[in-house]
Amino acid sequence: AMLQAADAMEGASQDMESIIVKDEQLQDYQAGFIKMYRNTSKATRDFVEAFKKQDRSAAEEALSNLQKATTPEPKLVADINSYCSAN
């Protein structure tokens, strides 16, 4: 299930990257989401790999990276919603 989530995040980043956006502010938001999705996907895969190897320190590092990867989400969502509702 976790690898499916990682695949979904990677797919979402690719789908989002293929969208042509002309508005510079929306391009910034798009780049933020792409980076977040890719980092989340990588950290998830790293966590699964560490778990399989029973490597506790690598799992803890991957979990920390996963938490860092998802930290921008609330601000990105709030900012894009605010921007779109104002324009």
C-alpha cells in the first residue's frame, strides 16, 4: 500500500508537470507541489526499503524526510486557494 502511495505521488508530480501554466504565481505553486510530491514519493520508498531491511536508523531518517516533505502542503494549499479566490 505504501508503494502504491509513492507511485500515486510520482504520477501526480508527472501529471502536474505536464500542465502548461502561463501565470507566474501559479507556476511557483505548481513547482512547489511537484517538489513536494517527488520528495514524498522518494521518502516513502526509502522508508519501505529500510523497513524491509529492518534498518531502524534508515527508517527513522526516511520518516523524518517524509515529515519534512509534507510540511509545505498546508501552506501551498492555503496560498493557492487564496490566490485563486482573489483572481
